[in-house]
Amino acid sequence: MELNNNTVVIRGQTRQMTRGSTTVTIDDDSWDTYITPVLYPLWSSDRDKLTYFEYSNGATESWKCDKQKYVRNHTTGVYFWKDYQFTEPTIENVRTFVTAIREAFDACISVRKNEVDETLNRIIEKEKGISLAKVKIWRDFFLHTSDWTMLEDAPVTADEKVQWKLWRSKVRELPAQFTSSAVNLVQTLKMPIDPKVYKEYFLPYNAGVDYLATDEQFIDFPSAKFSNLERVMNDWIRIALLIRRPTKGFNVPTVSSISDPIEALVKRIEEEQAALQALKDLHS
């Protein structure tokens, strides 16, 4: 098959679709809402399922459709799924289907983008203070983006690796700056400078001072100086939301699976915000 902007590929069992150069696994709700009505009944139904479809219209126009039909073995009486190639539709039928499935695909992408934007906005919603859940998102970001320093062939010296290990241990302790398990806010966090900053900007002016041995090596975060970094962190969260498991059958870990899943953090943020609002209402 020739891949071009007109290419359409559908993998029915994994609910993965390709349009042009874009491949996406469609979540269950969007599949049922937008894709199923286009597939049913000609291209896919309960007992006659589409497993694979491809269409290309480059130098030549071509298409292929594989399906599975639930049939009965008349000798044994046993029902089973039989693979076959579906060739019944005319090329006009195929073109009409491709036009409709492209529109359905675009609708799924639009809905997904809106959902991600809405969720991201809830995560980064401005508040007069920093919540525990938000700190955990930041902690995850810093740990994930420094994992490379722990690799055996990482381009750091033995001493620098020890420093990175210390820095990562301090990052893991960021949530401990909340002294109560109750709803709480802090205005800033004390963030350790990383070994690169220490080497290039601190040590030349403070010779002989060990890494993270002084209070001045812990800086307030966030602040106006780190606005670009916070935007990068938000982009990281957006990526985590985009590639989390889209369907029950798509069994892969999410970006945040090492610690707190994004969904759990969003829920916790919403609970904290609701509790804060309740306290505000109580004292207003």
C-alpha cells in the first residue's frame, strides 16, 4: 500500500486508525459515538466484524478489507470466527465510506484534544498557593526528565552521578514540605539546584563548598525566573494525558505509572480545590 495524505487504515480489534501520517488509538467512547455508526452495518456488525481496512489513492487507487464472521460448522455444530476478505462493496461504496470515516476520525481527534485541554487546565489552574497534588506532578516531571543520569553509560562522572542521586532524593522529598495531611497550601517550595547548575554557576564563585551543603543551594520554586520551565512541565503533562491507555484492551503503562497516575492527581486536585472552596465559604 502506498502511504500518502489520502491513506486510511483501520485496525478494528485494537481500535487504531491511521489517516495520512497520523495514527491514533481511539478511546471506547469516541469509537462508539463516531466510528461505529459509520461501520455499521455493512462494514462491521456484531457477527461480522471488521478486523482490518486500508485505502490509498496515490498513483493508483486501491483498497482491502479483512473481516471475521461468526459461523457454524455444520458437521460439528460448533460456532467459530472465520477470517475472510470482504470484496462485495463497489468502489463507489468504498469512496463514500472513506469520506465518512475520515470525518468520524477528525471528530474523535477534536474531542480528544478538547478533553486533554480541559484536563490540563484543571491541573494547572492558578491558585493562591501550591497544592500537594501539584507538587507531586512537579516531582514526577523532575524525576522522569532526569532518569538519563542514572543510566550506566550516562555522560556524567562518578562524582556527578552521586550528586544527581542526591538531587533526585531531594526531589522525592518535595511533598514532605507539606507538614499536615489535611488540605494545605504553600506559597513556594525549596527546590535544590541540580548538579549542572552547581557546577557551572555556583561552584566557580563558592570554591570548596560541597553540593547541597548550604541553604543558598535551595531556591524558591516556582518564581518568575522559571516561567519557561513551568511551560515545559505543562507540555510534559499534556503528553502524559495524550498517550495514557486509551481503551481497556490497550494494556500499556501510562507515562506517570511509576508514581501517581495523571488521573489520580487530577482527582486529588479537584478534591483539594473543593475543600478549599468549602473553607472559604465557611469563613465568608
